[in-house]
Amino acid sequence: MERQKLLTEEKLRLVAVIDEAVLRRQIGGPDVMRDQLSALLDAQKRWNVSIQVDPFREGAYASMVSSLHILSFDEGPAVVYIEGLTGDLYAEGEDVDRCARVFGSLRAAALSPTASTAMIKGIRDEGTP
């Protein structure tokens, strides 16, 4: 809730690439999924939020078995937070650069924010993610 508050107050910028499987794997039942997909669509309307979907047709990608979060600050070096199967890791320096390149390639392969919005709406409106 605190992170959501920071986004709604426009104190943070969020750029996310999410796998299509996240949109289609039903967690909590159809009503919960519909609400979650609607929340993504609402977030996407904000100037400081950009959501892109990596569709199934793109196949495997570099960070499939983990997630990464690149944290950039007005002052100080960027940090990357990597969640993996065997534990979590904070890294700096060259690791941030490497992860930024991976993230850049993910964004390039993903649908545009506009096409991603259309996909999310379509999945939500199907009613059977």
C-alpha cells in the first residue's frame, strides 16, 4: 500500500515488463483476477507508470527464473535487486549495467504500452484468464 501511495502521489516512476503468464495464471479466482487486471489498467493511465507485456510468442528470455528491480535515485548510484530461486541479492556497479541491458532487451521485445493495455483489457474482458 505504501508503494502504491508513492505512485499515486507521483513520487516514483515505475517501468515494468510483465510476462503474459502473469496475466493469465488465475490466482484467487476470476473476480480477484479481474480486479487485479483492472488495477494494472488504472495504473497504466498514470504518466509515471509504464507497463509492457512480454507475450508468449517471444519465447524464453534472460530473466525468466528471477525478477529484477533496478532502483535509480536522484543522488547516489543505482542498485539492482534480484529475486531468485535460491535467494535475493542486491548488486551495484557492473551488475546494474548488465541488468539494465537485459531489461532494455526485455522492453524491446515486449509489446508497446498501448498494445499491452489492449492485451490486458482483452484478457480481463474474456473473463477466463
